[in-house]
Amino acid sequence: MDPLLTDLYQLNMVQAYLDRNMTDTAVFEFFMRKLPEGRSFYVAAGLEQALDYIETLRFPPETIDWLAGTGRFRENFLDYLKDFRFTGDVHAMPEGTIFFPNEPILRVTAPLPEGQLLETGLINFLHFQSLIASKAARMVIAARGRTLVDFGLRRAHSGEAGLLAARASYLTGFTGTATVLANKAFGIPIYGTMAHSFIEAHDDETEAFEHFAQSRPDALTLLIDTYDTEQGARKVAALADQLKTSEISVQGVRLDSGDLAALAKSVRAILNNAGHQDISIFASGGLDEYEVHRLIASGAPIDGYGVGTSLTTSSDVAAIDCAYKLQEYAGKARAKYSPGKVTLPGRKQVWRTYDESGVMTGDTLSLETDSGEGEPLVRRVMRDGRRLKPSPGLDDIRARFAHNLKSLPSRLRKLESRPRRYPVDVGDPLRDLADKTPGA
Amino acid sequence: MDPLLTDLYQLNMVQAYLDRNMTDTAVFEFFMRKLPEGRSFYVAAGLEQALDYIETLRFPPETIDWLAGTGRFRENFLDYLKDFRFTGDVHAMPEGTIFFPNEPILRVTAPLPEGQLLETGLINFLHFQSLIASKAARMVIAARGRTLVDFGLRRAHSGEAGLLAARASYLTGFTGTATVLANKAFGIPIYGTMAHSFIEAHDDETEAFEHFAQSRPDALTLLIDTYDTEQGARKVAALADQLKTSEISVQGVRLDSGDLAALAKSVRAILNNAGHQDISIFASGGLDEYEVHRLIASGAPIDGYGVGTSLTTSSDVAAIDCAYKLQEYAGKARAKYSPGKVTLPGRKQVWRTYDESGVMTGDTLSLETDSGEGEPLVRRVMRDGRRLKPSPGLDDIRARFAHNLKSLPSRLRKLESRPRRYPVDVGDPLRDLADKTPGA
């Protein structure tokens, strides 16, 4: 990420900190605030990209020259940036961890200017992927094991957003994505069929199907709703018989419009009557977790779902209220008292307890020096600016999330969960510190 | 943009097109569908980045090797990509143009595989900036000439999204942005004050203000809500007197929490009573166009607004239903008949008429060969893969949008506009063609 993808005030503050040698150790924590309506948990994601950002943030000569040319900054600041390299520690919850409001998922412990300079970039990386993973997890819950593919690159808020959304959804259990670069960059399985334009470019729908089958015989899925979905299904059934001679098998059909529940039933009947029980039905077109849930509840014989815009933009909750807050400076706890935004100071840990069958029973949020019961979720991942060990692979993160989801109390695994809050206790030492940290 | 930031099906389709030499001229158009509830117009933006994408899309050897390694593609396709360079024409509405559902804002005329390959990237660029510009325009309307600054990089869906959101909001009339790179990349004015962490890192709020004033004397704005907003205002008033001896003047205070209308009034009174009528009040903190409107309507003495998340994520409308549709291939109009998604085929133009005072009276959407009345909005911007002339600068785009907004009927300039639709007529030749373009 370009080092100038930051807010101007970060640079202003660092200039001011350097002017007074305010370079003592600062502790910043990133956390989410109140859950959006209907939501019952968050999923931590984006740590990998956040750590890459921390490790690689540099200000190359061209950037320094440009900053000097603005006339806004003095030599001490420009010299500081020339040699900038993060030297602090980072603690974090592993990606794929389910978490709750006010629980820190990342902590930076570093000289104040370093911690401050990272703010905008860290929020950007952690917020977005956690936002998408938290949305995707709901789709995974709704799909009950059926195929789920991310189709949302085109309406994601930038190409980078589309790529990172593919990653964030895959780690929650999506089957794959249509985004080709996600395969190259992250090894995520990719899926692709055909667009309506392919059908329309031919003068005849059957001809288009046949042409596509000959050119793309692997994992062959045909889009059948361009003109008339049931007619399309009949054409596919006939073509599938005909293709047997060339040893090409039709794997699936895709429906992208109309009453998907009703069409899936009639298409299933058409295919079955023609002896094609093995051709699967894939649905797409403006779907979200509620629609997937509704379709499955209706008994629609749909084997897989493509979800796009609702996933990659988290369309009902386009952003989560979150913060990267100064919790300690120069050995003193820090807090602000802006109305409605009171925060808990100090270096914190989250302990999670489980019942004997492995279901989560509650979290305790307290100072890391407290002796909490259960599993501590925040671990050191970087010391003196260097990662302690290679990051877990996406498969490991998927496994972690799957295990977290299995441990989640079933009342929190509903799509609507207003009154079903998970208990997060604030430990006494943290409460005491918050009480003792007054405003200036 | 990485050439692999695309959907797999684009590559599948191009492979199939090449296999049958389907390389005749295709016409694709990009347009938005139905307006979201409460909205009355769209703003075209992102053309500059879209044209850059079209002009520079290449598949370097490393990409070809990777594609070959997937085993999915044949030599004819890989050879095609090796030499890929867009050779077609592009017509578009200039950025900053107000437009309505079904009106094409971009048309690509090119050999079918070329037009198809561009789909995902073009939608991504045009959708996102048009989304943000359409949201930002509402904030500009609400702010009635007051200062408006984009604070939303941190919660934008990626750094690229934040940067492009700064551009899209600036072209609608925003005063500037906090995103530093937007100044370097696009010349957009940047603004920055201080965060709460700066205050909290000091043991005393006044000391923090004074320190910041000494280090950052230009455009000095102090954040006064960390502990107690009215106390903060009194401290600033006293400090402003004291700073006069060092010829530093406090330009403004920022409120970021609490009842902004009430606090702005009491802060204004405190500052005025101390003789500091010249210190302006800037407000931020979870604002959107409705809140800005409400604050201004309440008479709150706020001189400028910082808006963040609601702007850069277009939080109430995180995506707009839009499409890049094949409208013609090999000289024949094309359309699909998927339920609820019927499109208008052919190469289209939009003509706009105005009354004698320059107010828009209606648009006509018809075939470009039709003889429409009024101003044609879709112009040729690229011929044979090359731009016809340098793109307009951001100041020109701002001027165009400002003029468009002035021409917009006042009933459409309300924040809520359900029943106030702008008339877009479909011309007879287009209607006839749509009737005559049957499904296969």
C-alpha cells in the first residue's frame, strides 16, 4: 500500500510528536463497537495483510521529496520517515476467530509516532476483511453445507476490495470465487460459467450451449435463463444426451433470474424426467443470506449458490463502527470521555471458556496481567518489527473458523439474533483501571 | 489493475469465442437500473480510470505462464492474450454528468472478445465512482455551500476505494479530503487536524493544544471533545489569546461527538464571548447527508463538516444495480428476456432538453441513428483503442457537475424524492427495435 494512503492528521501528529520527543512506548488497540442490528458475532480477518503493511511500510525518496515539496513538514519529520521501519510488537487474535464488541483483535506496542502512523492503514485492512468475513459467515450458516461461490468482484468497491473479499469469504467456508487473481494470489478455487452475453451473441441458444460445451468441457455449467428457463432446461437435457457420444458431460445448469424456488423445482423435474439426475442446479442473481435461507427452507432443489454484491459490499452493513485507540502512553493508561464513546484503557486480553461439549460459554475482557480463566485469544505475532513465525495458511484459517463456528452457541448461529447476546464480562482489574483513568 | 482481476467466465467465454472465430463487432453498454429508494438521479464518474484500464490492459508473460499452468486454456487463447491490446471505440457521458436509469454512460464497440474481456474491470471502475459521486452529490446539496471534507479512507473498502472515493466526492463539489495520496495523485486539497490520541498522549489538554499549535501553526484546528467539549472551547479561547503574541492564530475547533447542534451553539457562544468570532466550528462523527441537513436546519453554527464512512462506503446504498450488456453483435441487435431484467438493444444515445432558464425538462433515450432533440450526452472518447483527446481535469469535471446540478429541477434536488421522477422517454425507433429483437 502506498505510504501516502493515510490521513493527513497522522502526519501532522507525528510531526508534533517528534518536535517534543514524544517517542515513549504507546499501546494502541483495534476493536469493533456495538454489533449491527440482527448480528450476533464478528469474525476476525485481514491480519495477514495488516502485518504485511506493518512490516513493509517505508517512505521511499520520491515520497519524501513530494512531502518536502508540500511545504507542510520540517526536516526532523522527513528524516524520521526516510529511516522509518516499524520496530514494535504486535499482538492479535488469529484470523478466523469469532469475536465480540470491545474485544481487541490487534494491539500495537511501539514508540508513539510508529503506532500513530499505522492507524489508517491498519483500520482499513482489519475493518474490511472482518466486515466481509462477518457477512460471509452468515451465508455459510444459511447454506448448510451447499456450494457457495463469490461472484461479487464487479460491484466490490475497487479491484482490491474484490480480491480481499474473495479471501475473507473463503476463510469462512465459501467454496471458492469467480475472481481469477484470488486463485493466483491466495490459491482459492475459482469457478466460472458463462454470461448471458455468450448466449445472446449466438443466433440460437442450443447452438451457444453446444459451442460452449465443445470449448469448455470441464465442469460444464450452462446458463439457462436468458430467454425461457424451462425451455433452456429442455435444451440442456437434449444436448446432454447428444454430448455423451463425445464424452462430454454437463455438470450443471445456472439460474440467474425469476422465481428461483419454483424454477429450480420445474428444472429439476425436467432434468430428472430426461434421466439427468446428475446435472446439478446452481442459482445466482441478487442473493443474500436471507434469500439462500428462504430457498433452502422452501425445499428448492438447488445445489449451489453464487452470491455477489451482498457479499463483497456487505450491503446491509457497509461498515462496522470500529476504532484503533490509544490505550496507554509512557506507562500510563489513557482514555477519552467523548459522550457515547467511552473506551477501556490498558493492554487487554480476552479469555474464552467452553462447556464440556466444547461450546463457548463466555468471554472475559480484562488487563493482560489479570489471571483470566479459559483460552487467551490475543497472542503475540510480531516482536521488534518482525513476525514471530510464518502466518497460517488459508486452509488453517478456514479450519480455525469452522471450529469456532462449531463452538458458537446455537442461539447465536441464527440469522436474526437480536436478544441473544453472548456474555462478555469485564474483569475487575480492567474496570478499576477504567475508573481510575480520568479525563484531563 | 492486474489483468487477472476479472471473473473466470470472461476468460472461458473468450476461449470459446476464439474457438469459433466469433470476433465480429460487438456493442456493449454500461447503465444503471432502477434508482434506489429516495434517490432521484445518478452522477457519472470513473470514466478516467475506466479509459486508463481499457488503454493499458495487457497480459504480460508472467500472467500468460500462470494461465497456461492452470491447464484451463488452449494455445489460441494464450496467443491472443499475448498480443492483446484494445482496438475498439468507446463512447461515454463525460464525468460529472447527471444521468438516469437505463441511460448508457459508456459504450464499447469492439471485436466481441475484446468487449467481453473488459466487462468486470469496467463495471468495477464505473460502478464504484458513480456510486460515491451519487452519494456525495446529496451531501453537497445538504451542505448548501459549507465546507465538506472526506474523512472516510479508514473504513473505505480498501485503500484504492478510499482514494477513488476522494476523487468521486471532490468532483461533486467536496472541498477536499483527508487522504494524502489524493493530493499527490489528483491534486485534491487535503485537510487534517488531530485525533483524540494526540490529546490523550499528553497529560493535560491545554498542553496538547499548545504543543500542536506550535508544531502545526497553519490552518490550526483543535479537537475539543476528548473530555468535555465546552471546557475544551474555553481552553481554546484562552490559548488563542495567548498565542497572539507568537502570531499563531487558531482557525477552528472540531467537535466529533455528542449533541453537535447544542454543543456548536454553546461553543459558538463561548468563543464569541471571548472575542473569537473568527474561530470556525467544524463538525464530524458519523455524519451523513440527513444529519448535515438536520444540523443546518436546526441553525447549528457549524461552518464545515467532515463526513467519513457514510460517504466512502455509500452506507445506505452500498451498491447500485447496473449492467454491462451486449446490445449488438455482428450487425444484429441483441437482448435477453430473463424475467425482470429486460434490456433495450442497439447503440443508444441520450438527448437532454432544457427550458429557457436552463432547467432540464426531460431526456430521450433512443437509437443513436434517431434524430433526437436537445443535447446529445454520449460522445465518442476513444477511437481504435486511442483516446481522442486528453481527459478533462478534475476542475473541469467539477464545473460540469456544478452546472448539471444547477440545471436539475429543484424537485429532484431534495434528499427524499420518491414520487419526483424525471421524465426519460424511450424513442420510437428504439422501442421498435426492442419489439423486433426476439429471444432465440
